[in-house]
Amino acid sequence: MSVIQYQESKLRRVAILNRLSNFEHVSYQQLSEEYYVSRSSIANDISYIKYVFAKEGLNLSFDRFGTYFEGNEIQVQKVLKRMILNHFDELEIVREIVDRKLLETVERSFRESIADKQIEIPESYFSSIIVSNLLMIQRSREGKKISLKGKNQYGKYFLEFNKYPLVCELLHQLEEQRIYQFSQEEVQYLTYVIVGSGLRFFMKNETIPLVFREKIRQLIQKVSRGIQIDLTQDSRLEEDLLVHLYQLLLRIEAQTTIVNPLIDEIKQNYPSLYGVVWFALNDFRWPYQVSLSEDEVGFVAIHFQAAIERVKRLNRLLFVCPNGMGTSSFVSAKIRRILPDIDSIETASVDKLNRLDLFDVDLIISTVDIPKQIRPVVRISPMVTARDMKRIMNHYIDLVIDNEQINIEGSISEKVKHLISSNVYFDHLDSKEAAIRFLVDQQQFENEDLKQRFLHSIFEREEIQSTYLENGFAIPHGNPNVVKQTSVAVLIADKPFSWGYQKADIVVLLMIREEDVKEVEPVMKMVMQGIEDKNWFISKMLEVRE
């Protein structure tokens, strides 16, 4: 496909999306004739548009008149917002759904207001706020109004928003410029959107209910057990998650979207952590039914990765110096200037070095030549020149990178093999319910009552939030309190079947006891690798089965 064809394809997809967002029926034949392309090209366009809708937990419908969207205005704006944010750096692509002049006016007004009030909001969140306001104004002018009817039943969780006049001031700036006059319902909706994108600046952490803080602590405990790194004492992680997940609830209430520009890198670089966080969030006791996008899971995973980095930082340097305390103090001060996070810099003579246990030493820095050691050594001069400091930094960077190397193995761990060895099935099943019942039927339970309770807990969880992950993988799991023996079962179906708004053909049933949560990490690592390469996953399941 040439560059021009590719550009035309993207423009065409936006145009078709725009028609669907205006509740038109479109047919493949009709679109093929109007855009002078083949039906297969239109099929690819519709497939992509279905993918965009599915990202928001929505789907397209079909009848004898063609394909159409059966939903409400808030849902339409979610989809349009995702498309715009995906192309925010190339707005020409989405020109059919973006009033560029209005966008510039809204952005300028908000930037001025936020600068005046000295508020700092991350750029990705700021873009989300701008696009939400743009779509609200733009589509309301066309007579497409949002309705919050039945959408504010959970307001008790978020306190009274009239306590946050700052939000109203931001919107009032637009009204004063005669850009748009907001209705009370629109102000309420945009308040959820704005506060959901910058909660830290609109309310104090102390005003968040204590019961929610307790849920955050339970989440941290679960992820800590899953990755086998204790993060429960990290107060910064607790505060960051408290704010982020409360914002997340506000975004869910507003049915709005935040696009995570780093999601692909997060899943590629931290697949195990992403999987464990997804599993823990799936078990998080939300106050009502939620549907979490991969973008939101990715943001939460980043908070946990930051906490892991704080744990993993280099803790101990050993400085070998024969010239006394004066020189060692001078060198230590120099090192701390370039490596301020180091917990401990200890000094030793060459003689003492031979008697030391270097197990927990990360790096040795020496002003003299010393014999080869089990830890990396940086040789510097006693005066610590600029060149010496660069060498120390280079070794430090190498150590950090070595610690972060991702081990994408061509095999799965022995622990996972043991869990699934007699529990891999290749079969024909045509529904989510049939697949779940089939896998549960293959498992051992002490009695029928426990089996039915576990089965019920799986379907109950699916009602709250779908356990579909991506690329055809679904990971159903039930109440760990009725599981007596941890096991994992895998079903590979001969063809995809419906799993909510998605299609699944690989189902991984997790039966994990609460005390065995650590087993989730290697399983989710295998699943995430399978999502990247489904053929690899199927071949490994064949090997395990044999």
C-alpha cells in the first residue's frame, strides 16, 4: 500500500466512523461505490472501526439495512475521543470529526485558565480534557446532546461537585468568550471528566473515603504477593494509586476515556507485571460494574513499576581507597553528586576487601588496581576527574539496564507446566458459558456444592467485568475461597466464539487459592507472551499436553 493509499484509507475510516457516530446505517456495497474501493477494503475499514468501538466496550449492530451503532451520545463521544486522541499529532486525518478552529479556541482558553491558577496537569490528561470539551460543544451545536439520565446513581462515592468551583471557573471562561453556554447536565458531566483527569488539583486526598483507601491497600498486597516483591510499605505508591483509581472511578462515571500512549511499550517491557495488575484489578471490589480498558490497566501497572524501581535501586557501593578518611570522604561526596539515590557508600582497604562478603555490593569503585572481583569494578583517580565521573555513570547505567533485561524465553517454566500438564484441552465449544462449564467440569472438587459455588462466582465476576484480555485470550477465574487445590486449565477452541463484545478462542481458567497468588505471575507471563505470539502458545500447549 502506497503512502497516499494509506493516508486515504485512514481518512476513509474516519469518514465512515463519523457516519456511524451520527447513527447512520452503512452497507459494504454502498460504501464501496461511494469511495471507489473494493468491498474487501471496506471490510478492513469496518473491522478496524469495530476494534475502536470494542476498545470502549461497545459493538456495532447489523440488520438488513446494513451496519449501525445502537447506543447513546456519551458512548459516541467516547469512541470519537479515542479516535481523535490516537491522531492528536496528525489532526488532518481526523478533520471530518474535529473543528480545528474550535479546538484551538478551547485549548487556548483552558491553557490560560490553568496557567493563571498555577495548576499542572499531565499533557495526556490535558489533551483528554480538551477533546471532551470540544466534542461536547461541537456536537451539542449540531443538536446531539448528552443525557445523564440514570448515570449519576453513584454520586455518593464522589462527594458533591459544587464544592469545586475551580471546575466551573474553567468552563465559565468559555462561556464568557461566547463560545458555548453549558447546561447544568453538561457541567455535571464535564466536572466528572475534568476532576477525573486532575483529581490531585481539585480535592485533597483526605476527602477520599477511608474505605477506598483500604481497598487500595488490599490491591497493593495482592500485587505484591503476585510479583513476590513487598510493596506494602511504599507510602508513595499508596497515595499515587489512591488518587489514580479514584480518578478512574470518576472517568467511568462520566463514561470518558484516557488513551495511554505507552500501552504497547508497557505490555512489551513488563508483560508479567501487566498481567498480575490486570488480574488484581479484575478482583478489585469496585462499587459497581466497571469495564477497564488496557489503557487504564497500563497506567496502574506504571505506578507499580515505579515502586519496583524504588525497591530495585542500587543499594550499596564499596569504595576501595588506601589514602585515608580525607580522600574517601572527598570521593564519596563526588559520587553522591552523580548517584544521589545510593543508600550506602562504604570504604575499605585492599586488605579488608579480600575478607568482605560482596554478595549485596552492587558496584566497587577503586583508586588502585585490585584483583578481579565477583562485582563490577570502576578504576578512578584519587581526584575524581570528569572522565572518572562519566565512567562511574556508564557502569551504573549498564547495571540498571542489566537488571531490567526482559527474559523472553522460548519455553514456559516448570512450575506452570506442572499446573497445566493434565489440563490442556483442544475442543469445539461455541459460547462463553459452554467453555467455562466445560473447563470447570474437568476439575476436582470436594463436593458438588463447592463446584457450583465456584462456577457461580465465575459468572458473577463476568457480570461485573469481562475477563477477556486481548487477541482471543480470556482468563476467567472465580472465588479463591472455594478453591482447595490451585490449578490452571487451558481450552483452545477450533474457532472463535463470542466473549462479551469480543471473540475468544483460547480460555485460561485460573483456580488459584488466596495463599497461592504468587502462582499468577508465571501464568500471566505465559499468557502475555501468548497474546504476542498465539502460534507459540498453541505449540507450547501441545508440548505440555504430550
